[in-house]
Amino acid sequence: MALAVRVLSGAYHDSVKLMRISAATSGRPGVRGAAALMGTPMNLEQLAASGLLAEEAKGAGPNDLVLVVEADAPETAQEELTLMEAALTAPRTSGGAGPLANLSAPTLDAALADDPGINLALFSIPGPSVRREAERALKKGLHCLIFSDNVSLEDEVALKRMGRERGLLVMGPDCGTAHIGGVGLGFCNVVRPGGIGIVGAAGTGIQEAMAAIDACGGGISCALGTGGRDVSDAVGGLAMIQAIETLSEDAATEVLLVLGKPPEPAAMGKVLEAAAQCAKPVVAHFVGGHSEDILAHAGLHPADSLAEAGGLAVSLGGGRADAAAPALDSETRERIAGWSQKKDRGRRFLRGVYTGGTLCAEAQAIVGSTIPGIRSNAPLDKSHGAMADPMRSQGHAVVDMGDDIFTRGKPHPMIDPAPRSARLLQEARDPETAVVLFDVVLGLGAHEDPAGETAIAIESARESSPDVLFIASVTGTGGDPQGLAGQRARLAGAGALVADTHAGACLAAAAALEETLDL
Amino acid sequence: MSAKKLLEGVRVANVGVELFAESLSAQNAPVVQVDWRPPAGGDPEMIEHLDRLSVCDAANDDAIERLQAARPVWVDIGFAIEDIPGMGERTLLHAGPPITWEHMSGPLKGAMIGAALLEGWANDAKAAEKLCASGEISFEPCHHHSTVGPMAGVVSPSMPVSIIENRAPEELGGGGRAYCTLNEGLGKVLRYGAYSPDVLARLRWMSDELAPALRAALRVTPEGLDIKNVIARALQMGDEAHNRNVAATSTVARALMPYLAEAVSDTKVITRVAEFLAGNDHFFLNLAMPAAKASLDTMAGVEGCSLVYAMSRNGTDFGIRVAGLGDAWFTAPAKHPVGLFFPGYSQEDANPDIGDSAIMETLGVGGFAMAAAPAIVEFVGGSTAEAFQATNEMYGITWARSRDYTLPALDFAGVPTGIDVRQVIETGIYPVINTGIAHREPGIGQIGAGVLRAPEAPFQKAFEALVEKYSG
């Protein structure tokens, strides 16, 4: 049996708080008794009565704080004493966040002082300011999710290197989606917990895959975004490789799903090498890329679309994948055939109007495989494919409305669909437009009723341009706050052809355009 | 270290768009919104300076240890001329940074006149004013003499002064002393520039009867009265230790009474002293201020330290002193407090901010500890939410949380302590100060109480000096 004592002169603490600390220590293993009290004569008498009045405490006065621990072993007594002293000033974090959590913290440091349990900093501040703030966060041991864009390449590389050295993830810049510990960050869908861990250099790509996983009855362990530029050779897939390594070690993750636009050659090699090192099954899909690179690595599974990749991950984890297989059913084919017979001959072009950047890329990839010459403000092939004027479509064109030129000083169209609705109308009024292809993305962070807002535009467009075929996909889950079924029904009610997956919508668009060419 | 731990669950600091924090809250995920603003207003040159001044971090850690360790104890009562270091026969001390007679505001001039009359240097106010203007009297800041004074803060040679000693270990700056006059009460008092015969009569009584009685009582206590302890307890009882001192004053009275009864045989004296304490809620302020000074002075001269160890106003100028910049004052014109006024007075009657009492905010109480004092939230807008916000904001410009001064309403979080010039410049958040309001004319006294922000220029000048000295 051992007694450990500390007397802190001139320290005042509220007696109720001291009782709480005494009680907490007394209840711990190996501790026989503990007391934290001011050295008033009465308190010292009490200590003496309970056999805790050690020699050192006898001289304590009413302004001295006395800490005493009686334990089975001297080491335990000393350890507990140290813990008690720490508890005097430790903020309470047991019940949720700190006491000031309902107020905005004036600085990150102040937030950390209030809640030392914070482990992730989410940045959505101007890009040039990110590096300084994120470096501070990393120095404090925080993982970072950088939603901001306009962060320089140099800053991105510096932050990711620093994160890697410290074992901290740096997601982004320009990372819009993540799902960690059951919590969605940024734009994210509500999904069941499960065994699929997603690593994505593509925000809406992650969401589309999540939606497919959900539709197949699968669930997510985690989704980590990296930002699109991570897979450039300049960054070298630093975050993606780190994320793959993290999920490889994660017990809850059974299958990995690696997504993005095609990495640049050197980054591609490193990323696939890291993926191939993983002992778990890995599905890899790069929008607009080729499967050969993936097939070249044993253990990696390619897919033809985001949705299919999601479905494949479910089946590799032992689930069913049927719901994610994009194919045109007979009903859709008949509808397209009926439409093409009635429509004006001059209407012959595809116009895609997107809120999701990766979905815009997937549209170019899938529709482009049968319909050549599609241009975009965010072209898959930068060398030839850029629109002359992003504000006015010509020929086959798909527009990413989330691009900087549309969002400068404005909310993203996933948050405020109004600019996209205006563009839908603009495209439908163009007498050369045959098909308007568009996405609706649901989930946390997105507009509360994007289908409703968009449906109004479609109804209006169909009054003046009844010949235009509207083809939509809705990226979402039944758990999303907007409600997947209701959002689909709203678009269908407005006259749009609503596909089950985005890839399905692209196939329908391609089929419709082929019909126009056939005539 | 790996990222595996993160996957178990996120606790997020959301820096930027609030929408993301709302989304996390809706998922019942712990999140703190950080009210981010471009550092130093986004000025790249200033940001570079800020980054270079990270050299101050270590010194600040050292200095804050000294502040945290300070243990101010009320050990005795003496007289200005005998006890205050460097006090001269024809010296009058005043609050704030140095100032000449010509530039003094009404209440400070009034207090100087009153002090000259009290000392018997002149027979009437006119003669006293003439004397003050003649250059025969030496006017010096209290702060240059280990002293602090509320409002005008005038100390004349014959005045009794409380002696506060820092009983921290010597290696942490212990042993230093600070001095302050005894508090006269509210209304027409010298510290607000009143000098009518009743004011002077009270001061004489304080000198002749109150001070000796309290001294006798103090001298029979085993080791004086631990003021740190009283401030800490008062924060648990609704004081913020600047504009509300009723709990602390009561605590001191309760602690002293047995010793007073033991030390003083004349029960009439005991009665008058007890009545005086009972009728003066702010008696404790004149103990809290030198306690704060004795604590903060331990940081003075710590090389490389960017923490403020004094904020003070003389009714004309507001000044600060910074630990790593020695004795220098960084000043700007004092602002007018915004407040609540006694009947018959309004904002137009208010004198610019005055007094050494901002030493309380420098310590981290007063306006910084508004979350402790729901009873006086009217000063900050009327709601406890605003009081919490005042304290919350100050965490953005302070180096630490006090270990001993804690806020029950915030789960016993320590008050924000150690104002960092760099953080003030980085955030653009300026210290919030609670204060009494003096009439701008001499002789009238206190007309209200309120709150204000420290002016920006002293911090900007101090920052430039830090850059000059330390960022090379």
C-alpha cells in the first residue's frame, strides 16, 4: 500500500469540481482512496480520519490544494496523482464538443484549446490563404480536408509532403467529398456502413459510386478524397497512395475502390503499384482512362463506369451487383425511338449541362465512345476538345457548371441550381439541340430540392421546345435528405427520361443521338 | 503515426463556410466553427512579419509560466512616501502612460488638485491648479513605481497604500511587490477627479483610521491575504474582478473580520471599518489591481516575449507595454467608453477612457472574464450570450488559459490570459475592457460604467517594434 501526496500552494478550485476529481480517481483500478481538497482545518481532519493525511499535507493551509492518492502500489499512486493534477485544468470533452462549441471559435488554436479532441480541419477559405493555415493545422496534429480551390501546385505538394511525414492525411485542395467514421464531409451521400473503402480523386465520382453501392445494398467503411490534381505527375498521387495505405490497414475495409480521372503516367504507376500492394481486392476506375493499365496489375479489377465500379466492389465483397449494371432496357429504347420519329430534323446535337465535374467527364467518356466530337469547358482531352466559348454551346457540347468561370463569387450549382436551370433553358431554346443530358446530385451539402428546381426549368423548356429529349441521372441514396425516389419522380413527371445510373443516362443519350444520325 | 485513428471518428474544426459545420451538426458529429478572417487583413508583408515572429513562441511559453505561477498576497499597508520605490516628496503619481499637466483631462486634473489640497500644498483649488501648472510638481505614471491606480490613479506621498507581494518561487519571478491606494467607494471620489471637502475628509479618515486598522488586522494574519485565491473564488461567485467586485469584497471582509476584531480594541473603529467595507462593493478592486500588476510584472523584460504586461489609460492616451520591449509605452489617444449612465448624465459627459484598471483585462479577467459575471451583462449588450462571446473572442488573442482563474459557466475553462500582440495583429481582434466612466469635468466624479475596445494603434506600433527587434 502506498500514499502519494502533492500540495499546490495558492491554487483555488471549486469544491464540487474537486469532489468530482476525487471520485473519478477513487474509482480507478488499484486505487484505494483519493482526495482533492483545500487544506482547511476541517478538511485536514477529514483526511486524518480516513487515514489519508500524509506528513507532507499536515502543513497545508486553507489556500493550499491537497491531492492525495492511496493505492496498492507506489507507481500507481504517483501516476494517479499526476492524472489528478492534469484533471484540474483539463477541459471536459466527454459529452460532445467543448463548452464554447456553440460559438464560433476566433482562431483554430482557440478551437483546439476548447476541444483538444479535434482531429480534422476542414478548410473552405480562399486558396492562397490555405497553406499557412493548413501548415498550422498539421503542426497541431490535425488531418486536413481542403475544400478550397485555387491552391497553388507548390502549396499542395508542400502540404501533402508535410502531411505524409507526420502521418496525417491532406485531402484536397479541391476535395469536395469525404465520408469518415460514419460522417459525411462536404458534398456526401447518406450511406449504410459497410466494407467498401473508397479513395477518390473525384468528388461527384465518389458520390456516383456511393450511390451505386447503396443501390446494390452495399455499404461504406470510409471515403477519402484527394482532390483532382493529386494524380498529376507533379503531385505524384501523394494523398491517394497514403489513403490507399490507410485503407489497406483499416480493419473495417474489406474492398478498396479507387476512383478518379486518369492519373498522369508517372502518378499512374505509383498509384497502381500502391493499390497492387494491398492484400484486399481493389477495384480501380479512371474516368476516360483505359483498363489496360489496371489489368496489368494483378489483383486489380477494372470497371467501365463509376456505377459499375461501385457495383463490382459490392460483388467482390460478397454482395449483388445487378442494380449497378448500366444497360438500356426495352422501354427506354422504345421511348427514344418514338421521340426520334417526331422530332425536328434540325435538332441533332447533344448538350450536357452538369453540376458534377466527374459526371461531366464521364459523359464525355461514355457518350464520346460512340459520338465523336464532343466539346467541353472541361474537356477530357485538353489538346482538342475545349469549347470556344463556355457560355455558348456549339455542336455536341457538355458543360461543367461547377467550373471556376461559372462559380467565381457564386455558390456551386450543387448548392444553388439556378444558374444551371438557366443554362438548361438556353440549350433547349437552341434549334440545333436534340438531347439535353444533365445530372442531379443529392446528399449532404447539396440543395434541398435540386430536382424540383430543375423540373421547373424542364417544364418551361418543353413548352417552347417540345422536341428536346431531356435525359437525367440522379446521384443519390434513399437515405439522402432530399429523398431519391421523390427526386426521380419529380424529374420524370416533368417529362425527363430518368436513368438508374449516370452511365445509364449516358448510354441513353448516345442511343438517342445515334437515332438522329441514322435518319 | 498513421491516419488509422482518424477513421474511428472525426471531430472537426470547420475553417470557412458555415454550411459544412451545419451539415456536420445535423449528423450529430462534433464540430467547431472557426471564425476565420484573412490574417492581418490579408497584407502579405504583415503575414511575413507574423511568420518571422514565431521566434517569440518559446519566450512566451516561459513568460506565461511566470504569470501562471504568480501568487499575489496582500502582506501589509504602508505609506506611499515610505514604501513606493522612487516616490518623491513633491511627486504625484497618475494612471496611464506619461502625461504633462497641459494634456491632462478634467478628472485627472481634478484628482491632482485634490491631491495637492490633501497634502496641504495649497489652500484652495485655484492655488492648487496654479501649483500643478507651475512645474514644481513631478507627475509620474504609477506604473513607473510598481504601482497602479484606478481611474485617475493619483497617489500622493501621504496616502496609505496596500502592499501586494508575489510569493511565487524566485526562479519564476517571485518576490516582486506592487502598490495601490485603498478604494474610496463610489460616487464623488478623488479617483474620478472630485476634490470637495467631503472627498478630502474621507481620504483623511482612510489615512488616519481605516489604514491603521486594516494594517493591524493584516499583521495578525498568519501570512497575509492570498489575493489570487480571492479572485479565483470571486469568479465562481459572479464577479469579473473589474466592474463587479461585490463577491471578492465580501470574501475579503469575511476573511479579515476575525483578525480585525483581534487586532483592534476600539469597537467603534471596528464598526466604522466594517461599515466602510460593507458600503463599498469595489473595495477589492484596489487589491485586485496590484495583484494583477505583481503577477504581470514577472513577464516584463523577458527577451523575445510578445505578450502585453500592462494596458493603461491616463484619460488622454491609452498605452501598452510589451514584455519583450522593456519599459517602452506604445500609445494612442484614448477612446470613449460606451456605457450606462447614472441619472442626469449621458455619453456627452463622458471623459475618454481612464485608469490603470485595464491591468485586470491584461491579467485575463474583467472584460475577458465576462462569462463569469451574468449579473453585469448589461454592459456588453444585455445577454449572457454576449458575455460568453466577449470571453470567447479573447481566446483568439491570448497565449494561454489561466490555470487558476476559471469560469464555471464554461465548464471551468481558464480565463484567456497573456495578450499576444502578434495574435491581436493577426486576428484584428482588440482587447475588450470593462471600465467605470468619469465625468469629463473635474470635481464631478463617476457618472456611469461601460465597456470599450482597446485602440488599434498601440498594438500596431508595438508589433512594428517587435518586428524591428526580433524578426531580423
